[in-house]
Amino acid sequence: MSIIKSYIRDVTVNYVFLTHTKLDNFGKLGLQIEFSKDRLEELKGYGNVKVLANGNFGINLNTLPTRKELDANKQPTGNMVNKVIPIVDAQRNPVTAIVGNGSKVDLKVVTYSHERAYNGQKTAPMAMLVKELKEYVQEDNNDFEILPETTQTNTLQSDF
């Protein structure tokens, strides 16, 4: 298996799930890189390119699973643990804030052959250098406004 280490410079990142306290919907660590059409030829080899709603292009990258997780008795559970990658600022200091959508970064990545991958190979981030941080701030998880108790409910006959 050939492994190629390289850098993806000056990209925007979205959906950054790179800590074990913040996993994506599939329980993985990963992110999406976003770039404009003029970089399509340069970056298309890193994964399955998707057209984003804003007209830019994106590629989803997941970190490498590193080992089987162990239970309290040090026995393998069968679950793979995703490798947490270092995230640093321009002075190489650790970034403690959660990197949010729209942050500008450089990524150190590894590309390796994989039989189930889109183009026969997968790319995984190994380190992230944050150039412009847009800190993630969790919004209220409540989808509805809190209404006064005197408000009537279920009075509309149509769907919304």
C-alpha cells in the first residue's frame, strides 16, 4: 500500500468534528474542505468532490481509525478509535476553541489506497494549522420559540 503525505493549503473548513467530544452523525472524526472552481483540478484527487449549495466545491475527509477500543478489562470491543489530530495556530500553539464553519486552514494529509474509496484511495487529515478562526458557538437546540402558556395549540387546520 502506497502512502503519500502532502499539504492542502488555504482551504475553508466546514463541519469540523475533530474531538472525541464532538463526533459526526456516524461517530467519526472528520471535516469538509471547501474550495472554489479554480482549485477543482488541484484538489479533486483527494476525494469525492461535491457541489455545495453556495456554488463552491467540497470534499469530506475522515481521520484514520487507529486501533481497537479496549473495555475496562483491556479486551478489544471491536470498535475502532479515530485518531484525534493536532490543531494549531500560526505560532504552532494548540487551538483550544472549536473550529467552526468558514475557518481558513492548511491541512497536513495522508493519502492511501483503499478498495472501497471513490477513486481507489482515501485521504485523511493528520494535522490542521488554523489561519483564520471562526469559532464554533453552539446555538440553542430548541427548534421552537417558547410561547406563553395562554397561547392556544393545535388550532390550525393546515400543515406549516
